[in-house]
Amino acid sequence: VRLVESGGGLVQAGGSLRLSCTASSRTFGIYAMAWFRQAPGKEREFVSAIDRRGYYADSVKGRFAISRDNAKNTVYLQMDSVKVEDTAVYYCAARLYTATMKTSEYGDWGQGTQVTVSS
């Protein structure tokens, strides 16, 4: 499935940003969707995922919210109370059925969108 992210940009610490990821699949509803991020010099890390419920990394729990609109083939990541350490390229990923937190278990990836949080 082809994935296209949007919504990245520059935001001040404490502000908000909403990322979107639109998938090309006609069977979007059967996919588990996830967001990962990668900061310069660091490994790609799990942020959030959704199948029938949402899952969050401890570092974003209570600040980020994942949701999906199956009619629009789109998954969203609402980022509130952002911190400088949230700065990274954010990637959307998809796999069939069940969400996981492991990068290696997702076969389809978007091109990424840059999020920069200034202090």
C-alpha cells in the first residue's frame, strides 16, 4: 500500500501539530497503522499505532493522539504540548490487521514528514 504523509513543519515548544497519512488501499480498514520517528543520529522509534485501539510510546502518552478515518483512508497523529525532543522525521507505516511497536514488522512506509520543534 502506498502511504503519503503530510502536516509536518515548524512549531514552538508547547504548541500543536497534526500529521496525516493517506493510504492508497481500497481495504484500508484491515490495516493496522503506525507512526514512527527518526531524529538525526538516532534509530527509528515507535510513536503510536492503531488497529481497533490506540497504542503509544511512553514518551508521547498523554500528549499525542492517534485516530483514523477509514472512509478517507487516512490516519492522523494529533501532537499537543510538543517538546524540542519531538523533533524528527515522522514516518507512517502499515501492516495487516494487528498493530505492533516493531519497525521490522511493518512492510509499507511513507516518505516521511519533518517535524521541528523550536524552544
